[in-house]
Amino acid sequence: MSDALDTLEVALPGTAHWTWWTAEPPDFIQLEFIATRIWNEPKEGETTPSGQFALAFGGVKAIIFLSRAGSDEKEVPSDWHLLLQKDMLEMFMVAEGEFTLTSPEKARAMLASASSVVPFFGTTESVEKLARGDCFLAFWAGPIGAIVVAQYLVLFNHKGKVPIAEVPDRAEKWQQYFEQYKKRRDTPDAMVFDVAPEILIAGQ
């Protein structure tokens, strides 16, 4: 499990975008991301690997929505979390170094740095009490972010449930795909355009 969590902390920031969420606490909350660097089979009718993944948490203890203001961040409406749920807000990319499933210290730092904190379910006390080994997620995606504290985590792709133990191998397979994509780019044998590899290449 720890290897899988460490891999997720690397395979989302820098390319993945937070697109949607839904919740029925305390039963569950599900957060959906696209352009992850985790291998999925292409969707029907497509040729590029699907980078869509959802992190679903059960036994939810807290759902905290965050926003931050600053010269480098776009302002968002106070009800941004409801707009995102309704597909009425633009997608923001998960920030490098600001996505954690393992560091309570980072989660608390994100909470402290927020200019707006909306406890959608539970309270921030659950974040303050986090310890190593607890089940949680904390991240920023541009000016918006979230902290979830729960009892367990389940992963889903477009085909259904994905065993967490498969994450490291899937990330390695995606990396091999990326190397081929990059090698063949701008050649007559170029692969079909794919957002996540293009974001990585643009940043190199």
C-alpha cells in the first residue's frame, strides 16, 4: 500500500487536472482526475491510454474544501466546489509538491495556508489530529484544493475498480509509453496527440 500511495503522489501532480467530485458522507466521497500518469487501456473508440482515475474514500470523517488567493492564483467564486461538482468550473492542474496521501504535516500546512476554508463535512479537527498511516488526501489544484480524512481508499478507472497494488506497475507502463511518445514526436511515425505527455514535454 505504501508504494502505491508514494506512486500516486508522483503520478498526478504536474499533469493531472481535478475535474469533478461527488459525495454522500459519511459513506463516501469520490474525486475524479484526468491526465494522470497511470496506465489505463484506451476508452472505446480512442487510441491513447485513458488517464482518467477516481480516488474514492469510504468511512468519511471530514471533507474540507480550500481556496487560496495570491498574485499567482486565479480568484474563484466562494461556491467553487459546488460549481465543480456541476461541471460549471474550469479544471485546474494538481500542483507539484502539493498532493499528499502520506504526510500529515503537508496536509496541515495546506490547511494553514488557505485563505478560505469550507468544512463540507466534519471539522478541521480531523486534519489537526492526523497521524502517519491514517487514510487521507490533501492537495492543491491551482487556486482550489481539498482535504479528505476517511477510513479507506479505493481506486477506479473507466472500467471499474483498480487494485491499489497495481498502481506502481501501471505508472511504470505509462512511463514506457511516454518515452515512446517523446521519441516519436515530430516524426512521420508520431503517436496520436495526448495531453499528459505534451504537458510533460512542454515543461522540460
